[in-house]
Amino acid sequence: MDRRKFLATAGASLAASTLNGIPHENAEAAIQSKADLSPKRPHRPNVIVIICDDLGYGDLGCYGSKLSTPNIDRLATNGVRFTNHCTPISLCSASRAALMTGQYPTRVGVTGAFGPLSEGGMVLNASTVANVLQDTGYKTMAIGKWHLGDLKEYMPTNRGFQEFYGVPYSVDMDPLPLLHNTQILEPEADRDRLTQQYTKQAVEFIRKSKDAPFFLYMAHSFPHIPLHASKEFRGKSPLGLYGDVVQEIDWSVGEVVRTLKQNSIEENTLVFFTSDHGPWFQGSTGNLRGRKATTYEGGLRIPMIASMPGTLPRDRTTNALASHMDMLPTLTGLCGGTLPQQPLDGSDIWTLLSCEQQAVERKALLSFSGWNIQCARWKQWKLHIARENTPPWVPKPEQGRVDYYLRNPELYNVVKDPKESYDTASEYPQIVATIQKSIEEQLVTLPDVVKQACNKTKQNLSNPWMPADSYPEFENMGGNRTAWLKEADKERVLQRFK
């Protein structure tokens, strides 16, 4: 071991020792002290991005889960674990668009999830991280779920990837063909075998690409429902099929890392592990409020681990605010690329990966429901400015799903209050004003369809008495607390007290 690696390892071990004995929930709220010797920025490393579908913030052992995920936990032990990594929209296609382009998904025409026979996809003039790295001489491959449009021009081989093996969209969509590039291998993919098949392809790509810089984007199809696991893993978890699925993904991560070691390129490969957004009906949000398809932290906040032994510090935890949109600018800098000529909303977070800084200066991170801005994160603060009349996972009410503008914006300190239960807007009006100003400044730069959606929402004011933990009531409520009761019902209630 050379002197640089020795000092970096020693510094990291000393920092890690300060957390011994601290409960998990307290460790989450603190960043460990930075190393005495800052890691050197690597030059043109191999890059692997592993992203799961609907994996919750609390579904990994290193994030407090009871599920057994030793290989993923080892990545965290050998690298940096983020506790405030977010996506701007908690739906599948939109989250992937953010990661691929470094932009808000609303800039590139994606607000939800594309399905079979979708007419469009992520706009074709948006450069992806694969475009940038391919232009610098990287070998590029996408494996697994794509979900950014299934017409030929929107598929991976036309978005910067030289090769694709996987499925065009989610496992709950039919038909689900297994493809190599744009050729059908199986008209109906065997969902039980998908994780095994993806892993085999990843191992083969790494072996044949070991002598050249490569970018591997590995997008697992699970634990999105319907859940499927191979016979080797089915029934092996004490926590049901969901646990089986997560443990098979953990096995897959172990196979990828083992292949890097076997080919002596582990120390030259930067590995990211993350999810697209929070869990749907099953899975753990890790004590956060909300789930997939909401703009609460349980939908937006996701695990993110980065590992590169010998370069990144070991066993470090950072609570710095980060986003999927940071992937493109960060990898462009590391891999010697040129930033695309498009507005970028992400930041280069190398100094967070290397633990040289506790935070990067950035505008408030906007969160959308459809085209509408509902909230924004800035430092430890989360400001809610709009909300739908019903949760997105239930059937639409008769009058339709409507975004309401909150007469009184709600401000939460999501480090001290991860459940977003205690509105502190009245105590910190200057924080509210700062975030509102950042929202308005960014709104000017967004597409007209976003501006129109936000202006329309501002015409739908919520009731001023609405509790902070509820959804706005319908337009005909008129601010009357008992308007939902029929006259006869009100009389029956009053009779109890006579």
C-alpha cells in the first residue's frame, strides 16, 4: 500500500471510530469529519451505476433494515453512504430521466411512466450521461429496465449506449419482451430469471471491457411489483417474497464486485448503488413519510452508495443534500467529458464523494407532481407549497385529481423531523422566503407547460384551516369545517351532547 492510500485509510478509520456506539438514527443526522488527506480525483475511471426499481430508503441493512444485504452493506463499508439523496419526481421514467440528463424531468418531457405503445419518450435533443462518456471513448452498455420510450429512436442504442440487454419498461406492463439492442430475444420475458440474466450480462460486459474505460448502467427490474425471484432465492428470506427479491439483488451486486476483483479493476472502478424512488405497496421508507408517487420524503429520498477502494474514503456517511441530477455533471468531470449545451440542474458532487466538503452550494431542489411544483428541498429544510386533493395511489375522485396551492406553505426540518409532521413555517419565515424565491427564480427557466401548471394551481387555494398532515379538501368545502356532513348527520352529532 502506498503512502497516500495508507493515510487515507487511516484517516477514514479514525473518523469512523467516532461513530462507534452512536444509535443509527443519530448517525443519520451527522456527517463524519472529513479525512486529513483529501482523495485525489481519479482520471477516467470505469463507472458502474446500479439502480433498483421501487427499492425503499429503509430496505438495506446499512440503512437499518432487517433484510440481509451483506454485499451492498460491504459497498457502504468500503465507500460513502448518502442519507439525503433525492429524486425530483418519484415515478419510474421521470426519475431515470433526471439521472440520465442532469435535468429536471419536466425539462425533457417526462413526468410519469411510459407504457407499452407510448407515442413518445424522453426528448431526443437531451444529451445523456452515456452520450457524454461515449464521446470521450468509453465503452457503454445498458442492462435491465429502460423505461424512457420504446420507439426505436428513444431506445438505449440511440441514447449513447453501444449495447442494450433488457426490457423496455416495468415488470407490471404487458407484453414484456426481453431485448438485445432492439431485437426480441423472448416475446415474454421470464420475470423469475430477470435478475440472474441481467447479472450474467453484466459480468460478461465487465470481462470483455476490462482493458478500456467503460460505463455500465445496470437497472434492476425489482423490487417493483409483481415480485419475482429465481428458484435459487425464492423462500430464502424470513421476510417473504419481497425479502427474497432484495436478497437476490444483493447477490447480483456481489457478483459484479467479485468480477471487478477477479479482473484486477476494482480500484479503478467507481460503483454507485441506488434506487429510482421510494417503495410502492411493499418495502420500507425507513421511517419517512409518504411512498412512491408522493412528494414526501418517503417517495423522494432514496439510498445512494458510492464505492471506489483506494480512492474514496471508507465507511463514511454524509447527510449532504444530493440528487440523481448530479450524476451527469459529476461523471463528466471525472471522465474528461464536455458538459452538454443544455440547462443543467444537477451539480458536480465529487467533493461530497471524497468527503472534502460537507455540502455543495446549490439552489433549492424542486419536486414535482406531474408538471406542477409541489415542494422544494434546501439544506435541511423542505417547503411544501402545493398538494393534491387525494393521494395519488387511490382512485380519482369524481371531480378529478386537483393540485391545490397551500395558503400557508408548510416548512419541515427533515433532519430533525423526517416524518414531516411538524410545520415550522411560522417560526422560520426567512427560510420560507428564501426557498420561495429560489422556486420562483427557477420557474422562470422551466418550460411553459410547467409555468402554466403552477399558475393554474395557484388559482386553487386550499382551506386555511387544513391540518398540516392532511390533504386539501374539495373546492366546494368553502372553508366550513363541517361542510362534509349532511344536515341530518350534524343534528345526530349534536343530539349526543344535549
